[in-house]
Amino acid sequence: MDAIGNAIVRADGWFWHLSNVTVGVAVFLGTVLYAPPGTYSLNLIIANVDPFYIVAPLSLLYTCWCGLDLWRWYGDDEIL
């Protein structure tokens, strides 16, 4: 592959990892803005569950996981 092809593949990888991190941040901010704690409640048979306490930690975990993957990918010497 030539230099232009390598640059395109590298940019594609960069945008892929960056978009994953951005999705995690967007889900967390959307949860905080539109479903803060105590706003909604799911009435299950066993108990009431507030979706904020499920979605917010999972979105932060996803963001950190994708951020670490971006960091590992960025530091790697391979193109793919």
C-alpha cells in the first residue's frame, strides 16, 4: 500500500475509535440531561429500578474502554 493508502487507513481507524468514545460521552450526557436520577422509574415485578443508575455507569465504562482502546491503537506502530 502506498503512503496515501496508509494515511486513509490510519484516518479511518482514528475516526472509528474517536466516534466510539464520542458515543459513550453522548449517552452519558444525554442520560444526565434527560433522565437525571429520580426522574423515571421502571416498575419491575421484584422492585423499582431507576434507569439512570444502570445507563450512566455503563456509558462511563464504555467510554473508558473505548478510550483505552484508542490509546492502545494510537501507540501501535501497525497501520491496521
